[in-house]
Amino acid sequence: MLDPATSVCVHPPAGPLFHPASGSDLPDCFLANVRPGNRVLVAIHGVSRNAAEIAARFAADPAYREVTIIAPLFDRKQFGKYQQMIAERPGSIPADQALLGLLASLERSHGLDCGKVLLFGFSGGAQMAHRFAMFHPAKVKRLCVVSAGWYTLPNTKLSYPYGLADAPSHAAIGSEFLEIPTVVMVGSRDTRVDHSVRQDPQIIQHQGRNRLRRARVWVKMMQVRAASCGHEPDIHLVTVPDVSHDFGQSVKEGNLMGLVAEALL
């Protein structure tokens, strides 16, 4: 389609389509704007499994018109611990390996370049996203995590997933992870403590009680860690005014899509 103002061919926004898993160990996903040559955004849902909504929000925003959107859907039964990237049962694979398999499958079937992706996660998806970037930093070009319930700290004395002792990788204290441009977002009113906000003693002791406090602590710790390793810290906290823990509200009232575009695009 030609833009009459510029006579340049532009692509109309394409809504997300459901893409069933191509293997028993892979998640289903929603895809939008699928074209070889596009940058690839992987957007990870929270525990409500609202992958379709997240894909639709990105697909409808003009900023992402030339970005391929992949929104994996981690089945509750098969990937119940997807946030922590822990295998649900013996013989099953953790969510990070399933995501790697999905990206490889989409590269083959759709001609996408998933070598380095833009990575977004909301709530439980933000938990998985920052851990995925820790363990697979070579796969992540930019990282934006929004309203994570809690974080894996760059602490090798705390057991995983609280810290990195006995974790699959210590990438969080290595150069590759520290060099990923990272933006952490949280609503200024995301301070409510209810059943959805884990209150493990180790989390409270090292990160605080609510999502706002935990985001501040993690960003500060990562900035200190980067500086101690001789890196210019490239991790920033954005507090979204008057927004609580609600994806739809964050989009409608907090300009979340615009803020994520500034972080990732």
C-alpha cells in the first residue's frame, strides 16, 4: 500500500494470528507483522496467560508496524514454573529451552532472524524475561521488564532463583548480560501486597515487600554490579505515574506502549 503523502510503500498493521506449537516441547504463540528482515520482539505474558492481548496491543501500535511480534503462550500444565525457568517435572524442559526451540522453529518456518531479539515481559513474564537474559545474554539485543513480582539477584551466595548459586549460568555477573541495554518499569502505585506478591523471607530480606521497592533494589544492585565490573551501567528504572499492577491500565493510562518503544526501538 502506498502512503499518498510520501509515495512510499508501507505495510498496514497486521493483527496477531495463533500459531500452534510445532513440537511437543514447544509453546504455542501469537504472531504479528511476520516478515523476514523485521526486527523481532518477544513479548512474554504474566500468570494470566494473556499472550493474545499482549500481541494485539503491540500489533495495534504504529511504532511496532515494522517489528515482528512473537508472544509465546506457556501452558499452565506444561510450563507452570515458566517465570523461574524451572522444569515442571522430570523429563520436561524449562521455559527458556522451550523459547529457544520456538525461535529456532520460527526461523526455519518463517525466515525470521531471531539471532538477537528485543525482549519484553510483564509481571510473571518480566520475571522470565530478566532470567532469560541472564542465562542467554547472546540472544537479547534489548530488555524491557515491567512490574516483575521479584528478581534473581546477582548474588552467588543465594540459591537460585533468589540468587545465582547453583543456577544454570552465572551470566548475570558477566559482561554479556551487563552490556544489554535494560529498562525496568513499574507503576508508582504498584505497592499492594496480596496473594500474587510472593512474600518468601529471602525475597523480603533482600528485595523488600512490594513490586515498586523490589524494582528499585534490583536496578540499584545491577548498576553497582556493572560499575564494579568496569562497565558503564546501562540499566534504568522508569516509574509510571498513577499506575498499579494492571496491564490494560498501564497501556491506556500510563502510555506503556510508548514507553516500551522508547526502551526497545
